[in-house]
Amino acid sequence: MEIRDYTHPDVAKLIDEVQQEYVIRYGGFDETPVDPTEFTPPSGLFLVGYLDDVAVASGGWRVHDPETAEMKRLYVNPTARGRGLARAVLAELERTALDRGFRRLVLETGSEQPEAIALYLSSGYESVTPFGFYADSPRARHLGKILTP
């Protein structure tokens, strides 16, 4: 896994892929406002995972509030699924957010992503008060986890 600028070509490729996944699952792109500078260390972070020098996994976090980071764009290319990459990216996002002083990680996902929901629930995430762009969406799931060393 490598830290990458949100404007890096490998990041752009993976974000395009995840947006296409949203089109298939929800009928449209994720319209959550995203400022690339929010994912720039030290106030944010974006990771890319590689297999044989090919970018296949991604995820990042940005500041939600002084004690909370918000995770965005956790994704694994279909050709690389089933190898534990999503769980590895998630663990590294949690570790780096905790290292930066955040006590909690929150995220938005959706009802049409049962694999993601299962990953988060099995990793200790629980329902939190809805927030963000999809706070009022009946298909949105808002989850969070207290980070511990």
C-alpha cells in the first residue's frame, strides 16, 4: 500500500471504477462533494493498494470533526476481490487515522453494497447518527467505530 495524492493517476483510475460501480448498483454516481486537498497529509490521507504493480485497491480518510475522521472510497477492483485487500486497506486507514490523533472513524455506505456492510460490521463498526450528503437517504447506512491502539 502506498500513500498517494488524490490527483494521482492511479487514484483517478480507482475512483472512476468505484463510481461506475455506484452507477451499476444505484443508477448514478456518488455526488458527495469531495475536495482533493482534504485527503492531503496531515489533515487527510489516501491509500492505493497494488498487486503486481497494478492499482487494485483504494481508500482514504478526511477530517469530519476534531476527533473524527471520515472514510471515503474504500474499493477493490473485482479482479482482486476475495484476497483480504479491503480488510487490509480498512485496517491501515484505521491505524493512520488513530496515529493522527483521531478517536473515531465514520463512513457512509449503502444498502446495495452488502459486501461492504458485512466487512464493516465484522470489523466492529456500528450504526451512527446519519450525516453528510446522504443523511436523509433511505438507502444510506452510516457507520462508525471507536479507534483503539
